[in-house]
Amino acid sequence: MPKVKESLMSKIKQIVRKNEDLCISDGKIMCKVCPKIINFDEKHINDRVEQHLKTAKHQENKNRHKGKQTSIINSFDQISEKNQTKDKFSCELTEAFMDADNPLEKLKNQKLKTFLLKYTNQNIAHPNTLRDGYVQNIYEQKLNRIRNVIGDKIYFIIDDTTDSLSKYVFNALVGVLNGFPSKPMLVSTQFLEIVNSSTINQAFNKACQLIWPEGIKHDNVLLVV
């Protein structure tokens, strides 16, 4: 890089800072829009830069450059909006299948995927993608709704059974005790290696911890069935 007098370089930096179209290249002022080096002498540096910035060619290039930037920004906005739409669709699709008690694996069915694509214009993600990306968040949202609904006085319904693979399954449902009919809500499903009073008690405590993560409120549990 050729040496430039400190006073001149100071002027160059000052000019470049004031105009986003300019930059410094090897101690010279370069127009990024055109692009070209702006020739000047030390005495007339401001005049030469101003003359270049006012030329029709520079204005034409600047407008073209702005058009490209706007096009790129619009493209990014469209991609972002499309991704947000797809994300919302995938989340709501996952929640719908969960609420209907339909396994996400059903979405592997090609006939179903083709049908959904035809009428929603949305590609269907793989069940593993939906499971990893949305199930936990949906579960947390459901759990928060239950916490907000139950209030201070509640009851639990506890059930232990076996599934199709003969595994022991513990289910805990919670409901509101406020003098009005209350539909119980599933709050916890746990798989147990063995079923006895100790494992059931541990599973029940875990269910209570889901309701009260900051500390179990035993006095609020008025009935366990």
C-alpha cells in the first residue's frame, strides 16, 4: 500500500465516513457503486468527490444498486414469511394428530401426504422431525394450561395398566374440585419396571411435581382415586 500523508489520509477517512457509497482502497477513495477510483489532488479532494457523486452515471448505478438490495431484502422477507407459515402449519398439524390420538407415523402414508399437499400446499415433514421439533413445546403448552385451570383444590385419578407390549404404564389425571363437574385431564404417563406401593408413590410424586415444579402443594390435593 503506497504511503499517504497523515493529513491527507485523515481527510479521506472523513469523506468516506460521510458517504456510504465510498470506501478506501490502497489509500485512495473508491466508489463502491460504480465501482471506480475517484482521482483527485489534495487541494480539490472534496470537489472531485462531490462531482463524481453528482454524475448521472453514479446516480444510475446507485439506483440500480438500491433496486438489487431491495430485491434481496424482499426475497429474504418472503423466505422468512414462508418458513414461519410452514413452522406454524407443522406445529398445528402435530398438535391436531396428538389431540386426535393419531400416531405421527401415519404421516408416512403417501396417500395422506399427497392429500394434505394438494389441499394445504404444504410439504409434510417426516414424523421424526415433527416429534423432535414440536411435541415437547406442545406438551409444555398443554401443561401450562392445566396449571392455569386447576386452581387451589384438586383431585387425582391414578391408573396403572399394561400396554400392548406388556409394559407397566402409570397414568395420572387431575381435575378441579370447586363444586362443579370437572373433566379430568391427563397430566402424566410413566412406564414402570415393576408395580408396587413404592413405585406408584414415586410416580405420583413426579406427577405432582409437574403441576407444582416449585414445590408440591400437598394440602391442595383433596382426593386421590
